[in-house]
Amino acid sequence: MSIDTKIAVVCITQNGKNLALKINALIKESHVYIVSNNKNNLHLEESKDNIFLVKEKLSTLVESIFKQYDYILFIMATGIVVRVIAPYVNSKFSDPAILVTDEKGTNVISLLSGHMGGANEMTNYISNLINANPVITTATDVNGKSSLDMIAKKLDAYIEDFRKNVKDVNSMLVNNQDVGIYIDGDYEIDTRGFKVLDKLDNTNDLEKIVVVTNKQRLTQINSNLIQGFDKEIIKVVPKNIVIGIGCRRNTESILLRDSLMDLLQQYNIDIKSIRKIGSIDIKYDEKAILDLASYLDVEFETISASEISKVDYLYDKSDFVKKNVGVYCVAEPVTHILSGGNLIIEKHKYNGITISVGRV
């Protein structure tokens, strides 16, 4: 497992401190909070940037760090943890992953946000590090089945009416009801518990079908999916599309948006599948692109001319563009860089605008 975020490890006893420091040595990105009081008289033998001696109450500490970390591991009794986090628990879609282990490191418990927060995955990871027993109680995991929310998380996917659909599908899976899944593309997905479909017909025995695709119109996925298809379809849209953009200075925002919409319509790409848009760095303040990023609610990444120049020779060259921005073309090399070389739609020209599409 790759740890790309900081983890808070909280302890209140000497044995807990010893375990916390051991975990800190194994997970370099971790922060350790040692709660010291008159009873335990804990102290630091040496000063380190990521180890903190806390003189305040545990409840006060938890209030201050609850939203600061994606993961919090408590080394103490589960009852203490339940009471101290209770005022701050809101939703599995926003709460941090909460883990608990005893001060001997015998068991690691995934307590809160097992799926969406990643507590289950982190529980297994830390258990392997310290040779502990992972305790995971989420129903799909206990029954050896996948879950809709974990599929969505792995693919960084959009699902309309997310909470309801996750609840409904996961409930059907754990109750041994058939849920179909059709995967449109090369995606590595845990399909345990689902009925995997190679085409969208002969589905009379299914109430729900999950379709993993970044296409907008499902009728173009499979010829058997025709108008009047009466199954409840839950579309899972992986956010794996990147857009490279070149445009004249002071391009109108509505023109850029309409141009992109036209391209997406032509190629049947769901707007929700867009992960990122990009352009050359001199466009960092181009209002039309900034407005588009805001409209799509995605990141706008700029690429330097020096980076673009390393790959612009692969695409159609324009001396006019070279004279104005220092590279021979923008949309395609930017897309090339954002997608790792996986350009799927060559540049399309609109009124002073070029757009190309890649898939990560």
C-alpha cells in the first residue's frame, strides 16, 4: 500500500507510546501525539518534528485533529475512542478513517469509515507491519464480496445519487441477491458478489445493473441496450479523461464551454468523466479556461513551454503558434503529458480554440 498522506497516531500510556514510536519508524509520514498528564507522566526522550507531547486533554486533542488527518490510529481501549470521537462523527463520506489498537498491538480494529475513508485498507496495512490481527466488520468484507463504494473509490468515479445507490447495491450483495455489472473498458475491478455480464441482454433475472463506463449514451455501448430497457441501471463513471486546450487570448468563456460540449457529444464522452484540464503555462490566468475548470469542478494544470517542447514534434506543427507561445502546438502535447501519452482524440479546431482528449 502506498501511503501518500499523514496519519495521526494517538497514545495515552507508556506501552502505547512504545508502540506508537514503532509505527512511526515504519510509516515515515505518521505524526505521533503522546498525551501526557499527572497520572502517566509521559515525556519525550528526544525532540522530533513529527512527534508531539500533548499536555491537553484527549478530548481537546481529538477536537483539534479530527479534520486534519485522513487516518487516525488510537492506541487505547475502544470504549475510550468511541466516547472521545462521538461529538465529531458526521458521515462515512466525510469522516476520517478511525482505527484502534490495543497497547500491545495484538489487534488492529477498523472502527469508522472502513470503505470510503480507507480504514479497512489501512487496518490490513498496519496489521502486516506490526504482525497484528486485523479486525474488519463491514458486511461486504466479512462475506468476501466487493462493494459499490469501493469500486467507485478505486476508479475515482462519479455515481449519481451516490448514497442511495451504494446502500441499495451493498445491501443486495450481502443478502445474496443478484446484481449485474457490465464493464465497458479495461478496468481492474473487484467484482466478487456481482454477476459479471459480457453483454447487456438476457438480464431478466436482475433487478439492478451496474454499468462502468465513461460514455454518456449507453445505447452506444451495446446494440442490445435499446430504448425501453427496463432494468435499473446505476452508471459508474470513472474520472479518467483529461482535456488539453489551446485558445486565443480573451476567448469567450461560453464559446470554450460550448466547443468542449460539442466535442464530448460527438465522441459520446460523459462530462462527469473529466478528471483534469490543462494548457500551456502562459494561460494560467486565461479566464475562459479558469471558468471552464470551475464549471466542471476539476483541476486546471498548466504545463511549461519547455516540457511541451519535448513532445510537440509528435503532432502537427504551426509556425504561428510557435511565434506566439514558443511551442509548435498546445492542445495535443498538453493532453499527451496529462495522459501519459494516451491521446484518444486528436485536436479539434473551433473558433480560435483547439481541444484534444486523453485517457489516464
